[in-house]
Amino acid sequence: MGNRKTQMIHHFFYFFIILLIFSQMEITNLLAKDSTSNPISPIFQQNSRANGAESERNFYEVLDDVLSDFEYDLKNSNVSGLKDLSVRNVATSENIPPSFKNHLELLVTEKILKNTKARVIQCLACRSRKTSLNGEQVIITSADTNPMELSRIAKISGILHFLDIAFLYQPSGIVISMTLSDPDSGAIVWSRTYNSETSRAAAFRRGIDYSQIDEARKQTEYSPTVQNRVSIYYLFEPALPTNTGCLTLGYRMVERYDNRKKEVGFEANYMSDASTIINRSGSSSQNFYAGFGLNLTLIFLHSWNFIGEEENYNNIRGSFYMGAGGTYASGFLGGLVRSGYEWRLGKHFGISTILGYRPPSTAFLKGTSTGQVSGVEYGLGVSVIF
């Protein structure tokens, strides 16, 4: 009898040992599965496009890359609505533990406070829930489902915009979406999605120079360039009784467009008869270009620059222009059509030839007609370009 009890105790002991071993093996397998499916696994398996090999990256390194894109937008003022904001909601995918929401909110808040002067207001009332009894029913409500209540809380707390964050984790990368909205109208002020696969930091690792990409993007966007110049010409002008050699001071202001290949603007000229600049006493009374007299020529013009795909200041560049306008002088008002060709030297100098035509116009002296002015205008000039 005693031997039988001893055998039963031994059998029970062996069964307990076997059961313990199987339980330990099962726990080990569960831990192994949990480690491979851990949503905040410290390792990312990513393909490096730079060398074609597979590389391992830390989860928080990838997260920092994505947030660096957001920081870049903050530094360059690409995020609108950054004034007295509050983080309203942080939504994450199902494979993310709830404790990570607070960490993500603190990281985003840190980036905003570090790179902007915006205030980030904590709104505890925005996330609170209210419980009420309706007969035998318990009703739980929150400000998220009541826009009027949310607007009232925002006014009391001094909140101008709400920030909502959505976080998605996948084995291939991280996606963060951010939205800024107006509490009163609910209108979305700004929205942007950041993807670790297309982040600037990931592009740097692939050897892409983002400074060139940003510069190329700026070239595709139109940005007007205004060019000013001062010129001195010697022009032979139709006048009375004969053509007159005039020393001319010109000022031109044009806008360059089409990647500097075209220009459009105005030019103003003041002409003075070269023979009367020193001694005006011998000038004819019909000479309306007499030295230091009153006259002004205004021309609207368009230029075509022959600079190729890229302007090189080491080479001589050509430019052809045409314009139309007129001249006003004491007793004379006449039209003018002008064209010219210019050789540009370096960045700030140019030499030009001018050819124009004045259609017939009548000149008056003391209210009396003194004849018609018409003919060809031609000359040379030098310019200083700013």
C-alpha cells in the first residue's frame, strides 16, 4: 500500500515537471511572437537605395526624420495658422500603444515651441467627458462631438486653432498627418502629410542634394526681376531746319521674365543739342533740342535677349529691342518708333546701336506752325546696368 502511494506521488511529480516544461516553452513562443510584432520595434528593415543593400534603422531615428520635415516647414514659415493653438486629438493606428500618444504630442509641441513664437495651450476641457443620467440611461458626451461646446471652450481658453495629429506605423515606414482647423467654423487652415519614405532626411541618405531641388522649384515659380540702367547716347534727330546731333541721357526700367530671355518696360530720354550745350546763344529759335531746354521722350519697349539656356557673364550677349512712344518739347509733340541692338559686356555694361523713325508731326513756335518734323533717328550709346 505504501509502495503504491509512493509510485502515485512519483507519477504526479513527473507529470508536473512535464507540464511545467511545456508551459515554459509556450511562454517563450508567445514572447518571441510579441517581439516580432511589437509596434514600437526598435528596428526598421529598409532597403538602402544608395548601395542596394538592406539596412536596419532605429524606430526613433525614422520618427526623427519625419518630424524634421515638419521642423523644416516651421522654419520656412510654410505652416499657416500657428498662433495660440492647442493639440486637440492624437490618433494612432491599432498597433501603437496608447502611451505613445503623449510622447508624440510632446515631440510635436517641442518642435513648434523651438522654431516659432506660437503659444501652445493645453486644453484639458477639450478632451474631458461629461456623464449625465437620462432616466435609467447613462449618457457620456465629449467636446469632440459637440462643435458648439468646442467653440465655447476655445474662446474661453484663448485658442485660435486646433491641431489634430494622425500617426500611422507600418513595417515599411511611418506616416504622420497634421491638420490645423478653425474652432468657430471648423474650416481647415493647413494640412500636410509626412512620410518617412519621402522625407528630406531619407533623400539626403540616398545622396540627393535638396538645395538643388529647392532652387529648381524656385525657378519654376515666377519671381519678377526688375532691371535698371542709365545710358548716354549720341543721336542724330530729325529737327528744324535740319537734323541735329543730340547728346542724350536715358533711364530704362524693365522687368525680366522667361528666365531672363525677355524684358518689358519703359525708357525715358532727355536730349540736348550737342552744339548748344556750351554756348546756347547761337542756336536757332526753331531748335527745340537747344541745350538745357524742356523736352522729354518716353518709350514703351520690349527686348529679346540672346543668352541661350543660361546667361553667362563671361560671354558677350546680344539683345534686340523694339519700342514705340513720343517726344514732347516746347512747341513740338511727335511720335517715335525705335529699335536697337545691344552687345552686353560682363554684368553691368552694354554698347548699343539705335535706329528709329519719326512720323510727320507739326512743330509750333509761339502758336505759329513752323514746319513738319519727320525722318530717321540713329545713333550709338553706352549703358551701365544695375
